[in-house]
Amino acid sequence: MTHFDLVLRGGTIVNVHGRCRTDLGIRGGRIAAIGDLGQAAAAEVRDCTGLHLLPGVIDSQVHFREPGLEHKEDLESGTRGAVLGGVTALFEMPNTKPNTDIPERMADKVARMKDRSWCDFAFYFGGTAVNADRLHEWEHLPGCCGVKVFMGSSTGDLLVADDEHLGRIVANGRRRMAVHCEDEPRLIERRPLIPAGATAHWHPLWRDEITALRATQRLVTLAERHRRKVHVLHVTTAEEMAYLGEHKDWASVEVLVNHLTLAAPDCYDRLGTYAQQNPPVRDARHRDALWKAVADGTVDVLATDHAPHTKAEKDKGYPDSPAGMPGVQTLVPVMLDHVNAGRLSLERFVELTSAGPQRLFQIQGKGRIAVGYDADVTVVDLGAKRTIENQAMATKSGWTPFHGMTVTGWPVQTIIRGRTVMRDGELLAKGVGEAIRFLA
């Protein structure tokens, strides 16, 4: 009789192309069988009747602030929040102190995860004017998911503002390159427009839609010239979506939970500087365009850009307050609420959070519930009603922009390579995280 380590019985398995209520057998950290497993022997059989089993959710843009900024977050607290929220793997960003821009610092980050990370992980390598000519050597380092470039200034000092150096980075590599697209010259030009005593309502006026569109157009032009695939992070504008929809050969598209859920001016009325992030949350016209792009397939990936700052830092007056909001722990519940509201299907959610990242970044062994793949499963209760609260957040910052929001749909189990790391809000297996493997 076939023996399994774990059988998840009677749940509804969801992949991109549909769903099926059946059993899932896990052995040796991988999915070993899908179908009616009858009385198959197993170390544990778990009844999942009424629950949905999703491929492990991947958050492909987070900032965990370690090394150098651990008062905001660290790798342990960030990954702990991830698994509490049903996230099984993530990509972490390079704008730390020091930046992740030489091989030794990449190796240091991977080493810091040993016995501390609650989930699987990979790190972006920061592209700069200084290291541009070596990036083709370093983008394949162990634990590296690719190169990240900031075209506009944000948290930290990684910035490549001119086309000469940006073009060198684009030309020196083969893997898909992730880019924060805001036009730095326009940001500098418009900064004096912010009046004394301005509130965070000015943020989307300073960092306007032209600032975003201009940078995205510059990037795609270079990508086409050098025949390098690029990934445009956190797209916020209707104009960018229209442009990117015509340039999918070379550019993939990410949207954030925040930009799909919040809108100006209401978010700034309620949250003030706590709603401040780069690029900004914009008005409903742009939010509607993002949802349209989700529906028509322009959007490839959904992420959070989890970027925590302390309350004391966010309480500084605008524009001295730092940009960024936490979000890795709330990705799944907030988006399941959108699923329940009919804004997207559960299958499309799976495409954006597991199959999409796998396809774009060539992740090995993840992104599907299929025999032979890593047994990464996000188990959700679509009918559960919960209220998101600050005190439940694992982030060191201690807050969420969704505090007080009642949602329908909640992650109830986080399973990573067959290990149950979270069940019904209880943490069970610290330190199981490993570096993600890539096919290319």
C-alpha cells in the first residue's frame, strides 16, 4: 500500500485552468498523488472538506530591511508574517544597508536566512552604474531571483536615473530584470511644487502619472533595443497599462494589492502619511484601469511591495515621512475578499500569485499543484469572515493600512514542501525556508 507523509482529503484543488474536489497526497516534500486516495496509508490524514487548496502563494516583491534597518523589520519577522498570511515563498529587495549589490552581500543574505526563515525565499541583486558590467556574471548566484533597478528615488540609495547607465544594465544580462519606473528628472523638477504644510494628498500630484509613464517608456525602449525582458513593478496608471498592453513581447506587468484596494483621496483622508508609498496610490480612474488590466490579461503578477516603516517614522510631516506600507501578511485575505466580491476568479488569483511568478522567473518546482512539484499549498477558507487588526500583524512596524477591514476569505494552513508551517493561525515549524531554485 502506498504510504504518504500527509494526505489532504476532500478539499477543492485549484489551478489556473480549473478546480476539482479530491485528495492530495504528499511524500518527501513533494506532491505524490492527486485523486481518490481511499484508505491509503499516511502518517497524517487531514480533512479539508469545505476548504480550497491553492498552489503556494508567492509574493515576488517584499522589503524585509535586513541588514541595517532591522528596527523596521528583519528576515525572521517578515517571513513569519508571510506564513501567517498564507505566503509560501517570496522575493526580497536589495535596498538594505548596505545594498545587495556585490556577491558577498548576496551570500550574506542567504546565510542570514538559515534556521530563521519561515518560508522559501530568493533575493534581488541591486543593479547600479558601478556594477553594470558584471551583472551578467552575478545574476545567477545561489538564491538570486534576478536584477532590480530603481529609476526613481525611493527608500535607500540605489538609483539609476539616466539612460546611459540603465542601458548598460539592460544590455548586461539575460534573466528578466525588475524595475521601479519613476522618472527621476521629473521628480526633481516637480519637488518644489509641494507647498509648505502640504499633506500626503500631494503625493500623487508630485509623483504624477507622467512621471511613471515616462520612465516606463524609457525602460521598454531600452529593453526592445537590447532584446532583454523586463518586469515593470507596481504599475499604477491607466496610461502605463495602455502602453504596456502594446509591448508585452518584452515587458511583463506587476500590480499591488494596495493599488487595487485603496484610492485617493479617501485613503489619504483616513490614513494620511500611512498611505504614502512609491509610486503613489492614485484616484479611482487609475484603480479602475488596473482592474481592467487584471481582467484582460495585461497584468502578469500580483505582489505587495511590503515596505514597513515604524509609526514614529510615518508620523513625520509630509513629505519628510518615508514611503511604504506593510502588506505580506494581508495579501491573501484582502485578495480573497476581492474574489468573493466577484472582481476576479480564484483561478485568476492563482495565476497572478503562483503560476505567473513561476512562468516569468522560471522558478523550479513551484507554481502548480501537480505531481512532482514541491508540496507548497496555501489552504484557504473562502467563507471565513475576519477583521484585519494591527495587533495581529507580525511586522515590527506594528500596523497595517487595512486595520479594521472585515474580509471574507482567510488562509488557514500554510504548507511548504510538505511541512505545515501555519495552521489555524498557529505557527508550527520555524526555520524550514530554503533558497528558491531557478531553471534559468
